[in-house]
Amino acid sequence: MRSYDDPCGIARALDVVGERWALLVVRELVLGPKRFTDLAAGLPGLSQNVLSQRLRELEDAGVVRRARLGPPAGSRVYRLTERGADLEPVLLALARWGARRPVPDTGADLSVDALAFALRTTFDPAVAGDLCLRATVRLDDDVLRLDVRDGRLDLARGEADTPDCVLTTDPATLRALAFGGRPVAEAEASGALRIDGDRPAALRLLRCFPRPTPVENEPGAVRTGAERR
């Protein structure tokens, strides 16, 4: 790995996670361990050779480690070390900063983990108000649990215990509903969304993620007419 040869703490951190894709690999592991194939699926623009290289570098730096899940899965996975987990607030701060940049018109979708970061960084306590809700959000083959109370959002991977509502959809639809203004009724009519349980609370939940105001006239990004996060 290349080094900045600079004693500054920022430079020393970038010596470890400053290579292209490194922080996005970490992003995909914040909510829990993943198999190599799942990491590759969440980073479709990254070749498997480069992914293997980044994982080796992050392992050598003590950010990621390999493990084996217990039965019945027994799969070999990658997970963050305690040192790697310390990067979560750094990623959240970067996500908030980057959310105000215009969205490039690439047509690419967010991975479930990237969508989870988007939800966490755009959640507005003032909009949530007195909402108290435990929700399960099923996104294709993945599941997130969202717990809103006291103006806070807790989000993790997995089913919620005794959820107040269950939303069954896909990442692109949830993104459009939360950030793009897609009408809920239209998504339901098309079969892209199903709401079970407390429907009014679920509708309030979807309104808790206002899009950040973009930075005007920022170079290097192409504005898109679609309201995408």
C-alpha cells in the first residue's frame, strides 16, 4: 500500500482506508458480517480481484477479519474488527456531507447497506415528532429493522421483534418512496410495495427522511431531474 509519509493523523488514517473502494467495503460491513459474494453484490462496480486486494489490505491493517458463522450456516464471512467498527461515525459524517452533492446521472441503485446509511443520515427528528414505531422492512432477500422513538432512529439488519408494521418492497422502491416523492398508493398498486400492520404509522415513517438541500453550482457532478438520493 502507498503511504503519504505524513505524520498527520488524517494522513495516517488515509494510509489505511484511503485507497479506492476501501471505505465502501467498510460501509458494506457496518451492519454485520458478509460473505465475499454478498460484498461483491453490494459493490457491483468493483471487480472481484480488486475486492480481494482491498480485503487483504484491510485485514492486514486490522480493520477487517475473516470468521466462520456458526451452524446452520457455517459460511466463511468478513466482519469488522473493533477498530474497523470505529469507522462508523466517520462514514456517517461523510454520508451527511456527500448527501448535499448533486446525484450523478448514472442510473445506479443503492445497495441495501448504502440505503441504510442514507436513511440514518437524513432522518429528521422534527418530522418524526412523537412517532413511536418498530418496523420491519423487507428488501428482496435482505431485512432491516427500524425503531423510532424519542426523536431517534435505530436501524439494524434483521427482523424486528413484534413489529408495529412490515414494509415489503425493494431497495429502489424504498429509495423512491423515502427520497423521491413516489406516491405510496402508486407503488402499492404496481405491486412494488406492501404494508402490513399499522399503515398510518408506516406512512409517517416514510416521511421522516427529507432530502438534504443540494449545494448549488458545485462542479464535478451532473444534476438529474429525478428526485434521487
